[in-house]
Amino acid sequence: MPMPHARKIIIDTDPGQDDAVAILLALASPELDVLGITAVAGNVPLDLTARNARVICELAGRDDMPVHAGCDRPLRRRLVTAEHVHGKTGLDGITLPDPRMPLAKAHAVDFLIDTLRSQAPGSVTLCPLGPLTNIATAFARAPDIVGRVAEIVLMGGAYFEVGNITPAAEFNIYVDPEAAEIVFKSGVPLVVMPLDVTHKVLTTRQRIETFRDLGNRAGHAVASWTDFFERYDIAKYGGQGAPLHDPCVIAYLLAPDLFSGRHINVEIETKGDFTQGMTVADWWGVSGRAANALFMGEADAAGFYALLTRRIGDLP
Ligand code: BDR
Ligand code: CA
């Protein structure tokens, strides 16, 4: 249960094992009041992300959480998915029961618009963990809500790590660069967790076993998901484990000091032949363009895993 004055958030997501861990972390944290979860097409198609979001809520014992299905494709492009990373279901690694809770009736975009209009201005933080299609559609359809958003804390982009889905682009931004451009130009205060940060919070054998040893069903699921998820990254990067990308967003809300970065200008490449979806991040301040984001560069991995493990241990 959220504590009095908990921070109100909406999680916009395309689960995805790392999205799943992020959602569990949020649901385990009384400092956060999750008003709803909005699903978007990304890692897998929308019917699966909308399903997976409910599977995760039920795993956390939160079948009361409104889960809204949103946009099933990017604004102007064909959907690119990532089954090669996340498996066919998006949540491969453990078989969980089909959800019994229904989807909430409203479309995710309507839910975003209505919630931002009905809550006090500046009181709701958006937490996008996938392509930015739902958020950009809501901003385009209802420009009056843009100034009411407290902050957007998102996972996406890269500078020093450049790309993961192409040599130049990170997946979430690559899938819908036009949507990302709308969000990055919106004027809403942005905090960005790029690959530069998420590639510093790698799973290790010991970290995974610590989740398993918690002895609860959430810990078992997190260990099974990360076991599955890390194979792809170990094969690709040759490192010790997989980056837990999306939980960085929620960890930042709980413990911002785990991360550090720079207030810089970030533009989205929408036209390049080879660089579509690149986040052109002016880390060195050479462009003269105004800062529009707090772009993170460093993370305290030990602190991150300590927080995450403690909170997952509080779940059923
Ligand atoms: C991002 O893409 C997805 O595969 C992950 O869920 C994460 O949000 C990392 O590039
Ligand atoms: Ca994601």
C-alpha cells in the first residue's frame, strides 16, 4: 500500500522481463502510488504486452491495478519487436498462469489524458519503459496535459554505448523515433536512463541466486527471467550478465543518488539512413542547444541490486 504523500506515477511499458522487474519494484515500494499501467507494442506485440502486464500484477498480488492497452504500432513506422532477446512471449523464462484480471476498459491514451487532467497539475510522473508511442499520442491529442506532467523518467537511448538494436540506436527510441522526438521536444522535465547506465547494472550469478534465495514467488520469477534474459547479452557482449534496463527508472525514483548524469541537450535522429532513432546527446556541450534532459551516465550497481533485492523480498 502506498504511504501518505506517495509519488503518483503511471508506468508505460512493453513487458519484457526487465519491464517486469521494474513493475515489481514499483509495486513493492510504498513511496510510489502506481495509478495505472499502460501497455504499448514494443518487445512483443500489444496483445502480449497487455497480457504480460496483467500476469506481473497478479504475481505481485495486485489484481486491482488498472492495466490499459494502448497503441499497437509506432506513429509512422512498422513495428519492430525483440523476441530474439525476450523470447516468443516476451516473458520467457518461467511459465506463469494466464491472467484472470480483465484489461481496464479505457484505451491507454485516454487513461493518460484523463488522469493528467483530473489529478493536480505537476503531481503525476510518467515512467516510460518502452517505445514512446502512447505518451506522444496523448501529448499530440491533448496538448493541455503536457504542462501538467511533473516529470518523465524514461529508459531509452545511449551515448557512449551507442546502439543495441542497430549500431547507432537503442531499441525503445529506434522503434518509434517520431514519438521520441515529440517527448524530447515537449518541454516536460526529462530524466533519461540510457544504455550508458543500464549496462553498468549487470546481473551476476550471485545476484540471480540471491533473488532465488529470497524464497518467495516474486524472487523465483525474477531469478528465472534474468536467467533467461542474460543469455542473449552474455553471448553478444561477452560480459558477466545482462543489464536490468527498465528497473533503473523505478530505482531512480526511490534512490536518485544511485545515479549521476548531466543536464544536456538530447535530440532524436528521425531521418538518418543509418542512424534512425539515435539519441544525439550533447554530453560535451558543443552544440550550444538548450538542455532538455538529465541524461544519466553512472550507476551504483551494488546499491541498485541491494535496493532491488530488498524490495522484491517484500512481495508475495
Ligand atoms: C530496452 O529495450 C527493451 O528490450 C527493454 O525492455 C528495454 O526497455 C533496452 O534497450
Ligand atoms: Ca522495456
